[in-house]
Amino acid sequence: MKVLAVETATSWQSVALLDTDTVLAREDKEATGAHGTLLLPTITRLLAEAGLTLRQLDGLVCSIGPGSFTGLRVGTATLLGLRAATDLPLVLVPTLEAMAWSLKGTSGPICPVLPSRKDEIYWAVFRWGTDGLVERLVSEHVGSPQALAQTLTDATTIFGEGWMMMEPAIRAALGPDVLIIPAPGDPVRPSAVTVGQAGIERLRRGEIAGDQVAPLYVQRTEAEIRYEQSGGVSPVARRQARVASKTSARAARQPRSTGKTRG
């Protein structure tokens, strides 16, 4: 089964042509802010390198995030255009799930981590089942290293660029019984190869994208961010504290009554 796989969820662009488990051609490069100009030429070049045309493929596979808004939009829009031109089936693969495929067969929980905005990371937790398929134990989240640490309760294999950036903070927040297991080879960035492998499995199961296609944006609301920044104090409690503070301040400014009356 031949597929074109595209990974643009981060600044690292990855494109690959696969025939089941065989990589026919691939290219990985830094593409910060340039996915829109680099992606199509890369696809054209790899097809020529493999001696294939789009119509000789069995499907298209795209990573859908979480990750960079711009990169994800470029990837999905490009493959939607190729689907419209060829009628090939399109398969969408969550980025963190595709990263878990780089550790296929690993026992125990697997936690891929990607950087998000400043001081935050994306993560999810997976496990390889006895049926040879990856199972999601914790869905995609975004938040602080401390929030990630709170979701881990067992010995876990953690890896990815977000882990490399935030390792000290995550380790400091882990419970005493949680063991971190080094990932073999320590894969850092998402790869179109694992996106393609996961996509081929989905294609075999008939999990084809429909008309409504959108990237997987995982973002916290501003209310959640303010709640965390407040140290876990609810908005109601903050309002009550502000009212109490203002009332106390007004009371302090008012002159005290002496209790005497004029005769």
C-alpha cells in the first residue's frame, strides 16, 4: 500500500513516500515559517525520486496536530487540494499518536511531548496493545510541566522535543513513585514515516477523512490560564477577595465615631 505522508505540525517539515513498511523516499528539514513555500516542491521532488505519480498512490496521510497553527493549516490545505485533484482517500493522524509509532512494541505507557507556547507543552499518553495497535490512555493536553507530571502515575517512557526542553521541571513535579524510562534512540521530532505507518493502519480499517477536515488545535481557554496563574483560586473567590479588600479600605478611610452627641 503506497501513501504520501506529510508532517507539518512543528517547524520541522517531514515528507515521506511509503510502500507499507518500506520508505521509498523522504525528506526532513527545518522549515520555520516556510511550510507554504517548501511543501509542494518537496512532494514533487520526492515523487520524481521514487518514480511515482500521485495517481499511483493508494492514499494521502496528514498529521493534524496539535502543533503550529500555520504549519497544520498548510499541511491539511495542501493534501485537501491533492485529494480534490486525484480522488485519493485522505487519512488524518494526530501528531502525538504518530510519535508513539516511533516506539512501536514498547511496553508500558508512552508519553510523547511537544513544545507549545512559552513554558507550555503538548502531551498525550499511549500504550501498545496486544493486538498490535496503539491505545490512547490520556488524550491530547496542553499545559505546564507540572500539569503533565500530575497525569503520570506509572513508569512511563517520555520523549520528544518538549521533554528535552522541560525535563528538569517535569522531573521536579513528578510523584516519588513515577519512574521515567529513557526512549530507545530518543526520537525528538515528529516524522512523516510514522505518520504514514499510522495512516496505513487507519486506511486499512477504512478510517477515511470526510468533507469536514480541521486540524487538531489543543489550547487552553484564557480562564484556565488565569486560574493556574492565580495559584488555583477560582474567579468567584478572586472577586470575593477584591470586594472584601475594597470594603476594608473604605472602612479604614472613614472617620470613627466618638460616641458623643452635641447638647
